[in-house]
Amino acid sequence: MDRQALQERLLRIVGPDGIIDDPDELLVYEYDASDEVFAGHHRPDITVLPRTADQVQEIVKLANEFGVPVTPRGAGTGLAGAALAVRGGILVVMTRMNRVLEINERDGYAIVEPGVINLELSQLTQPRGYFFAPDPSSQRACTIGGNVANNSGGPHCLKYGVTSNHILGLEVVLPNGERIWTGGPAPESPGIDLTGVLVGSEGTLGIVTKVMVRLTRLPEAVNVLLAAFADLESASQATSAIIASGILPAALEMMDHLTIKAVEAAFHAGYPEDAGAVLLIELDGLAEIVAESADRVVELCRGCGATEVRVARTPRERELLWLGRKSAFGAMGRLAPNYYLVDTTVPRTKLPPTMRTVEELSREYRLRIANVFHAGDGNLHPLVLFDRFVPGEIERVLRCTTDILQYCVDVGGTLSGEHGIGLEKRDYMTLIFTTEDLCAMAGLKRSFDPRELFNPDKVFPSGFSCGEVNAIRQQAMAKRLGIEFV
Amino acid sequence: MDRQALQERLLRIVGPDGIIDDPDELLVYEYDASDEVFAGHHRPDITVLPRTADQVQEIVKLANEFGVPVTPRGAGTGLAGAALAVRGGILVVMTRMNRVLEINERDGYAIVEPGVINLELSQLTQPRGYFFAPDPSSQRACTIGGNVANNSGGPHCLKYGVTSNHILGLEVVLPNGERIWTGGPAPESPGIDLTGVLVGSEGTLGIVTKVMVRLTRLPEAVNVLLAAFADLESASQATSAIIASGILPAALEMMDHLTIKAVEAAFHAGYPEDAGAVLLIELDGLAEIVAESADRVVELCRGCGATEVRVARTPRERELLWLGRKSAFGAMGRLAPNYYLVDTTVPRTKLPPTMRTVEELSREYRLRIANVFHAGDGNLHPLVLFDRFVPGEIERVLRCTTDILQYCVDVGGTLSGEHGIGLEKRDYMTLIFTTEDLCAMAGLKRSFDPRELFNPDKVFPSGFSCGEVNAIRQQAMAKRLGIEFV
């Protein structure tokens, strides 16, 4: 690659303030929010910060011309290393494309650029009675484009569904440099569902340059309850009991003893420090129903042995109850120098045995594990605490988390609840997908990106080149069935 | 093609009662529910009715070996001609794979074979408190597999969303004969979303052999209201007013004067015959809320000039109110020998001008048009009435419906609300998709089906061969950007 020539051409596209190629400045872009211990650090050759879709299109055409990898990136809050330029090349940072282009209340959508911050969109639409439902914990920093790439979740996904349920259409620059719109405001789009393919594809199929999002009406009333239990088991039972009663909370979050203690020490959210587990339950909807449901939830929690149930009486109390949950990851610094966050999902009914298994593995590997997670939809987040400078500890963490993932998959769960696969979990993909599954995905990937320039070494297991797999597969078919491929 | 040899090999797979090759018996399979006047009739070389996924897999392998087209088919209730074997070959009828394999209430899903009838699944799960939400008008006959292929809608999609919102995973035989599972019970599946690609792909990417569907909890209470208006305009205003009030009905259906008259003559559903339009509004949820919302809907309808509002007091009254709507298409025979059903969607706010345009086009082309449709989500169903034996009438119908589609697209709508593209609308695809859009879809299609054996001549515009397009596109890229393709 003629780095100098590439740099000059990129400069002409984005201007001097849109390009970062100084080695010191590039340091920042070697990392995202994934743990360096596991994801490593990877310096892009050049970072560009385009301001328009036209610029993105020109950048992609140039990458094709030079044959260099392209890695799209939002705010870099991803936890699976999907935004790391593992093979160098051009890192395309989308944060300057942050305009809200249209808010259409009557038809319930907005068109935004991918660099718009998740929370800012909701703050902007709130006075008009709407919000953007997906709310990852990083919502103060993460971008809508990143939410699309990772099909992000968040506490409110229990009731409102993950990001894919809230994306109506996308403008996207494809790996060949073409720019298309997929989807639209109608509930169904004819032809092959390209919007569906692109959401969650982690930057491997293109760069999103505009997003048409569904806006959700703000509920009339919101209430938050905190229920304390002696142990995770009874809190899990209460979770099941609430869902089984027909009440669908907006959020149903669980925290274990270790998390409660860390949160209290760091933020004084007022959680009961002696509890073995707490549930944070948010109800929303019509005022009357929320009040009724709250009474019923209190009853159900007591029936499952809750030692204490608090109902927030003011918005301030609500915020305080949420504060602990939202700051839980940050509070972990009190407990250990490092933590590794496992993101996995099990069927809700499998929560109690899964929590027991996590506890057993914690003992077996002599690693403390804090649990803070979306109990309502079975999305676990065990935080495995460690110190990277203690010899052998990293290896134990890896073995322990592999065992957790394997167990979750064995009971019918999956590899990721909301953080994606990226670099971090690519080698676990074979736990849940057969070679045939991966080949079908690889074929699709190749149809978008035949030269495999877009976010290489992500999602697919290492050693699994889409091109090779495609060729091998076609040869096998040709041999078996006497087929000629055009 | 050695038809004799193919037949013998198929016979070995499905047995003598699983194959239909007698020309007289094949007649039945020349048609689906689309209008023969527009879709024509197309005889498959052989029809097979497999009983297992293994058999489907063997059939597909055989089709590859012989290089013959494969057209999957459910109950044949589709209105866009997607289940017609346009190029002959093997028609794979899935109706005998009709077992419900698992109902899991606690985790809220069922696993069914694709030939299960839509309504039967809901009837089966109802005693346990669940139903399958998508409810196309053909739900007494259509199959879940057909719903998946067409991403079917129905009256209740307003509240519950189209089929894609209710499919958790699929077992599918790919065009290369491999069998894979996509998705699963978790709300999000890692990697590329193959479930999303397959739902709505109209049999062009594979044959679904098992479906994991989301089950929805039955609401505590249901109520149905009928509101009569002087004209479509005021009924449209009431529709907007109801949605704007924050009430989300389970269904919000509109019928115009012509439809009301036909329905009354045929079925005596008790609709007010002098009304210019009626709205059928179903509310569901908690009993108290349904009652409150019903009062509010009555008020809103009166505010928009409703001449009469009826509230069903018993389940029998509810059924009667629905009867007219559900039988509307059948009642059209009273008005004309033929009708052409246009399925299109506009933003809800564009309903009043769209209805006026339909009326104008009706006058301009001297064709009576009945309107019966899902007003709540802007999904129009103008029924253009005609007599195929009146010279020039068919041509006028085609010009009129093209104008309707063009108008809907111009105001921000789309080609199909729920019936799919199939054969019928393939040539309209260029109204909403650019060559680049179609190329991206074609590339994806080719990655699944490189030999284009699966449901050929569907969805993509005529003269648009996925293979050619792909080749042309790669040549253009090679030329422009100096790219080599492996």
C-alpha cells in the first residue's frame, strides 16, 4: 500500500481536520471499550472523520482502489472489539455525522445521521412525547450507528425489543462504493430485507450513513420498584412469577450481593447492603394500570420471599433507584483492577440453574463474579473480577468465561445478548453454528464484500475466510452434484 | 431434462402417494389465489408433497442434479402468484408437513412444521392462554410457512406487527441442499441475521421445514366497535384521531360504501347500508382499560362526525361485526365477475388524499373500486371491479392499478403491505428500488442460489437475471476501480 498516496487522496476528500495520521494521535484509536487484555490494541493506518455521506462513499471507493481494509466506528463504546482496525487500513469514525435530519411525529419516525448519540435523540424527541426505545447502558456516549451495527439492547428491551425492532430504513454505503436506501416508513418493505441483514452485521457489510428510526410514544406514567431478596434463587423466582402473571415490565433488572456492595460503596444509591440480590422493576403505561401493576408486583415479590420492597414516590427517587444499576459497571473498580463482562442469554426458565452454575464456576476458578443483568429476558452479565498482573489469572478468566458460555449454550441460550460478536467471541461461533450455518453467512458476506475489506477478522471464526469457504463449498457441490458455477 | 428419470428418483423419495404427475391432476397446481387474468397459469412438471425435512432435502439435491427449478408452495392462498411454477420443474407442496412439534408456554414459543394452518395454531394454543398474532384474511386456509415466505400481515398487525416480528428461528433447506437452523428463542441471534433474510423472501432462498414462532399472550378482554360515517374522509380523520389519542387498537379496519352494500347483500352482518364508510375497531388488553378506551373511541368517532357507533356487547355480536369484514372479498362476487386487489401502503397521514385519488382514478378509468383495508397502518386494499370478458377492461384495470401504485409510492408509500411481490408486482420493483438496490438484493440471492433454481422469475423485475446483474456489476467495479474478483 502506498500510504503516502492514500493519505493525500483521503485529505482531498475530508480536508485536513478530517484526517488523523499522526502516530501519537492514532494511539486513541487503537482501543475501544473492550478489554485490552483480551482484544489487544490495533493501530489503524489512517483515521478519517467524514462529515457527509458523499465523503464516506469517496472513502470507500478509495479503499477499494488501494485494496485496504475499512473499519467503521461510532463512539467506540463497544465491548466486543468490533470497532478495532485489526488489519490496519482506514478507520472511519462516524461521530461527526451527528445531525438529526427530520422528526416526523405524526408518522412516528426520525431520520438521523449515524453519529447522533443515543440519549440525545430521546432528549430531543421527549418534549414532543416520543423516545427512541433501545437504551444500552452506554447510551450517554454510544451512537445510533453503533446501535444499528450491534443490534444493541438495554434494560428496556424486555418490553420494547432490541434495536432491529426500531429501525425502519437505512442509507448505507456498500463495500463496492454504491450508496443505497433500504426499507422505509411502511411496516413491511418488499423484496429481500436488506435492512434486516444490515442491522447487527457489525460493520462487515457496509457503512450506514443515515438511519430512519421508529419513535416510541412516551408512556403516560412510569414507576420503579426495588425488591430485596435473601438470594439470587428467590429473586429469579420472583422474576418468573412477575412475567407469568401477565405483567410485562418496561425493565426487570437483577443485581447480586457483590454488585450491591460495590454500588453502595461508590454511589450511595440507598440499596439494602445486606440483601443477597435486588430486583429493579420499572413499570410504564397508563397511570391507573401502572399503579395496579405495582401493587401486584409488590405482592408477587413478597410471595417469593422479598425481605423489602420499595416503591419510588417521586421522579428523584426513581432516578436514585436507577442510579445504582446504571453505575454498576463503573463501581466494579472498587472490587478489582479488572473485570471481564460476559454477555450471554438463556431461556428465562433456566435462570436459577444458570446462576448456580456461575456460582460454582466462581468457586472452581477462584474468581469473584458479580452479577448485574437483564433478568426479564434472561440476558446475563456475569462480571468476572481479576487482576491482570497476577500470574495465571487471565488464563483462568478465559477458561471460566468459556465454561459459562458453554453452559448457557447447552441449556438453550446463545453467545451474545446484546454486545455482539466482534473480535471477542468470533471463536465461540462454532459453539452454536454448524459449518453449513457459517457457510450461508459467509456466502452472504461475500455477496456484499467479495474482497473482504470490510471489518476483516470479525464475527467469523479465525481461520475461516469467507472466500475460501465459499470456494470449498462450491467445489464440494460441484463434485457431489455435477454442478457448474458461473 | 430426463423427466422420466426425475420422476422415478422423486418417487423413491416421497413414495407413490407423495407425487403428482398426471396432467389432469397437475391442473390444480397451475393456479394459486392470484387472478389468472394477470398471473396466468403455469403447470409444474411434477408436484411433490414431502412429509419430512429429510425428504425436502433429498428433493432439493435431486433438483440440483437435474438442474430443474424448484417452487415451494403452502396452501396456495397467495395473491401475488409467488407459488406458481412459472418455469415448470418441481412444485414442492408443504401442506403435509403439518405437525405442531412443541408448545413451550413458559418461554413463549412453539415449533411447528410449515404446513400448519395459521388459525389452527392459535386454536391449539388458545386454551393455554396464547395465540399466534399474524392473522391474514386467509387464516383459515393459509399455512405458517406461507406466512413466513410472504411476511404476511393481517388486521392485528397494527398492534402486534407483521410475521417477521413473530418468527424466532427457522429450519431451512438451502438451494444447495444443506439444511440449517437459524435464530432461536433468544431475542437476538449473533452473526448475520439469516432468519431476517429468509422471512419475506418468497421461496427464492430456500424451503422452510420448521418454524419456531413467538406465542403471544391472549388479552384479558376484547371489544369491537363499529362506527359509521358519511364518507371516507371523516372515517380517515377518525382513524388519525384515535391513533393520535395514544390508543393503539388491536385492529382498525375501514370499509367503504360499495363494500358495505356487497357485504350486507351477501352476509347480512348488520352494517348500516346507507353509510359512506364504516370503521371496525377492535380493542384488547386489560378489561378496565378496554372499557375506558372504548368510551374514548366512541367520543372521538362522534367528534369526527360518526352517524352511528355500535359497541358489541357479547362475543356473538363481536363475531357478527367481524363477519362482514372477513367476508368482504368473498362478497365482491355480487358486484362484478372479477376484481383485482391492490395491496399497497401509505403513511397514515396520507390516507385522505390517497382515498380521494383512488376515487378520481375510479372515475377516470370508469371502473368501480371497493375499498376495504387496514386503515390503522395505512395499508390500502382497493378492489378494482371488472369483467374480464368486456374488451379493453383488463387493460384499463392494469393502467388504473399502476396509477394507484405510482401515487402511493409518490406520497412515501410502498408497493406491498402484506401480499408480497411474487410474479404480480415484480415489474413495479423499479418504482421504489434503484438498480443499486436491486443489485445488492441480487447478489444476496446469488449467494444462496447461484444457479437461480429457486422460485425463478419472482420478486426481481423481468429481464433482471441475478447472475447477469452480478457479472455486469463486478465488471463495472473491475473497470472503475481496478478490482480483481476471485
